[in-house]
Amino acid sequence: MQTAANEAIREQSAERWFKACSTADVSEDTAKKIDIEGFSAVAIFKIGEQFYAIADLCTHGAASLSEGFVENGIVECPFHSGTFDIKTGQALTFPCTEAVNIYPVRVEGGEILIRLDVPSSTAA
């Protein structure tokens, strides 16, 4: 009976993870925009061997961060040049003052999975 309960919990939590894309679809210093029905767009980034997911929309203006300049773990908004830390979502330079949401990421079998139901404005 304990095994069946563990399976049920595992299945429920698996439903919260969404397949975003293949790890091969994301390279350093670029971003991949992901649209999943029912959620706001997410930008996926690769820093070293790690993948990160943040809200794609800049908190200062309606710009897609996946279209911004990426370097050394920082993304620059393409509209007004404000910057965000990709790992923490924190706004780093004016005019951006509000952090973007970050989302948990895991990799399984070459696929990037993101958890969109638990956004955070700071790294956990």
C-alpha cells in the first residue's frame, strides 16, 4: 500500500513539470522562448552546464527578454537596456527595478523540464 501511495504522489508532482525543449535547443549567450498554454512565456538560458528559466517579459516594459543580449549570466532588455541576473531574476540596472520571476528547472533524458506553478522572484 505504501508503494501505491508513493506512486500517486510521484504522478501528481510530475504533472507540475512541463517539457520546455531539448537541451540541444539552448546554447550559452542565447535564450529560447517557451510558450506553454495557460502560462506566461518563459525564457530558457544556459550558463555553463546549468539551465535556468525566467519570465520572458521585462518588468519595466513589454519587451521579450529572450530577444535580449546575454552575457556572463546577465540578460539585457532589448528595449531600454536594463539588466537582470538570470540565476536569481534580480533587476541589476536602471530602469529595471523589479525582479522577474524565476522557475525551477530540471533535465531528464536530454529534455528541459520547468515547473511553472511555483514562480519565485528570488532564487530558492
